[in-house]
Amino acid sequence: MRTVHATRYVAPLREGGSVPALVEADDDGLYVVKLSGAAQGTKVLVAEIVVGELVRTLAMEEPHLDLLLPELAFVELPIELSQAEPDPEIQEHVAASAGLNVGLDFLPRALPYTPAAGPQPPADLAAAIVWLDAFVENVDRTPRNPNLLTWHGRLWLIDNGASLYRQHAGLDPARAKGRFAAIRDHVLLPRASSIEAADARLARHVTEDLLRAIVSEVPEQWLGEGGPELVVQDLLARITGPRAWVEEAERARTA
């Protein structure tokens, strides 16, 4: 991941619960920045990096799927930029986030995906996204809050911070193989083809070497007790068969 330096605070984005900041950086790009000092803390940033890098890898390995996520970058945020925010509560979060954060490339004029309006993703792409979200236990890609954008007629994944939700209670590789009941509420489940077929295509790309490389991108101070090894072992346990969460997703799809 690249590192850019924020040069101008543009606005808060109030659509999500975390109220990320829109900033301009020294590469002249605009970034939606997930703030390390926000109420949800750095575990959200860990999830953004892990899922973002998984998406990037799967997109390279399976280019026909057209699996898209805005480019991720580390964003260095100087504390002085917080003074540009008039809302005292948001200003406090921005100030507390001075230093390293995670940003996604801003997609201008992108629209939220809604199942009724579309455009509808191909069935194999929908299945791949459902499979990925079941793997990383993303509890927040529902019809109420899809966390998907449509831009230039294509579907883009955003806001993956609700993934790896067990971080907040403490990861435990011994419990990692559990089912993921929330997948039945996934916004793309009615559009998806076989989740088991998606698993056969995608799981082989998620190796221990890949997981170690991805987790090594995460600043160690964001990982807490257990460090990078705990995250790697938890994800490795989850991807190693048998994968009950795949069977559960397929049952939910065909119910």
C-alpha cells in the first residue's frame, strides 16, 4: 500500500456511522479516510486493510469476475487539518487521528447500490462477494446498508470495516471455523449463483503465505494483544476445510 500525506481537509462524510473524512492528499487525489481516532478504533482499519488486500488479490487471480474496490492507501493526517472542521465532536475525532490512517480513493459522483435500481451484478460476481463476506465475517452488507457503490456502470466494494468483527471481543482461532448466521441477510445473496462453486474457485488462492503478506501490511500497533500471528492463525483456521460457513451460505441462498 502507498502512503500519501493529507494536505487539505474537505468535509466529513456523514452517511456512515464512523463519519470518515474526505481529504485531499499530496498526490492531488481525494481520499475517504477511515479515522484511527474515531469511536470504533483501529480494528476497523485492520479490517479495511485485510479485506482490501484480499479483494485486490482475488481480482488479479480471477479477472473475469470484475471484483472492484477503490485503491487503498495509508494517509498521514497532520493535526492542524482538524481545525478546518467546525463541528466540535468531529473535530475531536480528526484531531485524535493525527498520524497514520487508512484511506480509499474517492469515486466522484458514485451512487449507492440499491437492489431495486441496480445495475445488477452478474451471478458469479455476486457469489464471489457473498463468499468473501462470509469468509471475513462482514456483518454489514445488508439491504439496509449495502456498502456497495455503482460507478460507471460497475459495482465497487467499500466500507469493509465491519469485517473481522470478532476482533472486538478477541480473536480465537479455536472458534474461527464457526458458522456465520448473518450471511442470510446479505444484499447480494438473492443474485448469487452457487456459493460452493465460488468457494471451489476462490479458496485455493487464499494461502498461508498470502495471509501473512497481507497482515504484514498492518501496522503492528493496531493489532493489539496477540499481534499479527493471531490474525493470521484465525483467518487460516477459517479458510482451512471443512468450511461450514460455505455450506451455511449455500443453504441460505437456496432457502
